[in-house]
Amino acid sequence: MINRVGIICLTVCLMSASETTLRAAEPNKVLIANGAISNNVEPLWIAKEQGIFRKYGLDVDMVFIIAGRAMQAMLAGQVPVGLVGGTHVVNANTGGGEFSMIIGLENRLDYLFLAKPTIKSGEDLKGKKVAIGTPAGSASLATYVALDHLGLVPRRDNIVLLGVGGVPERMAALRSGSVDATSLSPEIGQQVLGEGYRVLVDLGKENVEFQSSGLVVSRALIKSNFNLIENIARATVEGVAFIHRPANKEIVLKSLGRNLRLSKPDQMEKAYQSLVGALPKRPCPSADGMNAVIKLMVQHGINAKASQLKAEDQLDLSFCKKFEDSGFFKSLY
């Protein structure tokens, strides 16, 4: 009887231990919002598609929420991690939020400022309509920079600025003729170039430093679950490295085509070349880029309170420092 009881107890203990091990092995479910549909989301798409998130014990769901609303969802605690621009971090933090960008996937403005075929110069834009996206988004600031470059001042030159949603909506507005110009990411903008639309300003060639898209989380979440956030950052950095390896080009091309809905090989190739040319191998946020964001937001009257912020306080560079000091960055190349 004693032996039977002992065997039963041992069996129950082993089953309990086995269930505990299985529970411990279950991946952490994480929701990540990407604020735009563009090639700078590719490191996250690749990390999900190639099982890199899983490698770090993460079960990631990605959802597209236009950046301003994505930041609102983060403020409400509905989304823990967002891929959004520096402008949204600034707006959130001037509104009482406490968020930091931990990984920077785009440190330059690379938008194409496109106009319909009848617009041949900045002079032709006077009195016309321009779609700028969400009022405080990267695309909006890119548009202001492009107008500055063309010597245009919206109020003086009677240019009507319209807050036309995300990339698909702005492209549709341009094609329908309801606006005369807009800013689009290059991989999306190339789709309309063959239709006669012209590039008035290629901001990628102007080399405008600007902290655009990056992984953003609340400072409270970093403190309460540092390991989780570190694993998300590591997986994203590995996704970047995967993209930069020439041997993975075909995989990346197919992923870009699928996620950006590019059907033509030349479109996928251009998106790929644009991505690897702009994507930093060490994707750390830039204090200079964030400072440029703050200055532009103040200059164009988007957020006067931004002048109260310090650029470095909008970033958390501790993850990048750890990856550099430990040799993690170096190990990937």
C-alpha cells in the first residue's frame, strides 16, 4: 500500500512538474502596432515570418493602426509596443505620457514629395491642395520640409493642407485629383511614378536628419518587464541583420512584395534597395534626429510645448548600449 501511494505521489509530482515546464515554455503574447505600411516595418515582418520572435519566447501579433491612433492606443494601455515616429513620442510626452523610443529603424526623412503631371514646379503649387497625412506625423513634417525646400509658405502661397489619413488614402487622393501633391514613402511612391506623376522633392537625396520610425514603449513597462522589452529589441535587431545578409535577398523581396502589395519584380527590387540603403545595421535612435523632430514641430506650429523637451529624454539608449558592450551587434555581422 505504501509503495502504491508513493508511486502515485511521484507520478502526480512528475505530471505537475511537466505541466509547470510546459507553462514556462509558452511564449509571451505581445501586440505590436505599426503606424504605417512601409518598408521600415520589414524588420518586424521578417522577425515574425522567420521565427525570430519565437526564438526569443515571443508570440507576436502585428496590427496596422495609423500612427497617431496607435500612440493613443498606447496611452490608453491597449497596445504595449508601437512602431511609430518621433513626432508621436513628443506629442505623447508633452501630453503627460512617459514613453521612450528604444530602437530606431529610420533616422532620415526619405519621402518623395509627389505632384500630379500638370504641376511642374513649386510655383505651380500655389493655390493648390496638398495632402499631409496625420497632423503630427512624419509624413506631415516631410511635407513641410519639402515645401520649405521649394521656397513655399502655405499661408502666404494659399496652399491648402489637408489631413488625409495614411499612405493608401493619400495615394488614392492624388490619383483621383482631389489633391495636387503629397508625400509618400519611396517604395509606395514608385507605384505612381509610371503614371506620369512627378517628384518635386526627393527628401532621401537631401539627407535630412530626422528620427522617424522606431520601437516605442512606456518607461513603466521597461521598468516592470525589462526582459520582455529586451527580447523584443533583440528580435528586431536580428530582423535587421537578416535583411542585410545578401543570401536572404530573395526571402526579403518576397516578404516586401507580400506585405506592401507590390506585384512587379522591379517594384520589389526598388523597395529592397531603398530598405537596405537606409536601414541602419545598428538601429539605435538618434538624439540629433529627435532634436530635429522637436525643432521642426515648434517651427511649424505643430506642438509649441515640444520646446520644453530634451531630445535625449525621449530615447532609451540602454538597450543599444548593452547590445554594443556585449558584442551582440558585432555577432550578427
